[in-house]
Amino acid sequence: MDARVVITIVLRVRAFRTECGNWSGAASARRLLMPARETEAIILKTFPLGEADRLVSFFGRSSGRMRGVAAGARRVKNRYGSTLEILSHVQIWYVEKETRDLVRIQQADLLESFHKAQSDYGLSTGLAVISEISELILPEHEVSEAMFRLILLVAREVERTGDWNLPLSYFAFWTVRLGGWLPRFDRCVVCDAGLG
């Protein structure tokens, strides 16, 4: 075969593949852009990642607890501003790939900030306890509308009253109850006899 014929065949095959797509579905699926997902979320924790990025743990109303990378969030001029503060109520857009544990956060818009409570040391410790407990007990990717509303309610109450004692007790009780760890108070746990 002449070299010109081989080159012509190779060029025609390449042109055919680009027009019709790749024959291998798996390879072409990896190259497709994933659509951004949107959810209302509460920022639970953030960690520094590398020189300029931040690892963000958030609890989405429709996605559950997830972790993602906010690229460039530690730079002085970043697109996130104060939206990634602990217990900030945000609208978040992220891209999730099946082969990765972390999502890529594209954008976050602040819906509600608890700046007054976060700027006071005593109140910020109460918010930190809520954040830590939520981070530890919420399983990844499990949606819990009741828990989402509870975290928001308690953070709003700490902000409104300027005290975290009663809201934190309320949070602890309902977290135990929603998690299924609250014992029955009408029966004995050991012998199952009725109380009272």
C-alpha cells in the first residue's frame, strides 16, 4: 500500500469519529461535561486545602452532607466572599463526578448570615458545637429535611436571643430524637414494664 493511501484512510477515520462520536461509550462519557447541580445548603466546616483552595463540608437540603473543593477560596480576592463561613445559609452550585468523592463547588450565593453570632466569641462557640455535632452524625448523601430545618432554626435563635444555652439543648434533644437514639420514657428499657 502506498503511504498516501494509508494517510488518507487514517484522516477519513478520524473525521468520521469526530462527526459520529467515539465508538466507545465509556470513553466518550468521561469527556462529557457534567451539569451543575444546585441546592440550598448550610456550611458545616471548612478546611484549608493547598495554597489557595478550601475544602468545604456542607449540608444540602436536597443532597445531604457533602464535601467539595472551592477553588481559589483562600485568595484575598475570591468569588465566594463570606459565603463559606460556618453555618452560613447559602445557595450552592456544584459539579459531581461519579469517580470522585469530592464535588467541585462552582458558586455560592449567601441567603442568610449569622454574622452577629459569629463575631461574638461566646455565641460562636455555641455555633461551633452545632456545626461539629452535625458534621459527625450526618451521613454523607443522606437527605434529612427535618435536620436541615433544625440547624437553621437553632442558628437563627442563637442569633436572635444572643444566648446559646437553650437553643443548644433543644438542638441536642432533637438531634438525638431524629437520629433514633432517644429511649422511650413510658417503658423500662431493661424489663419493658410500664412507667408511671
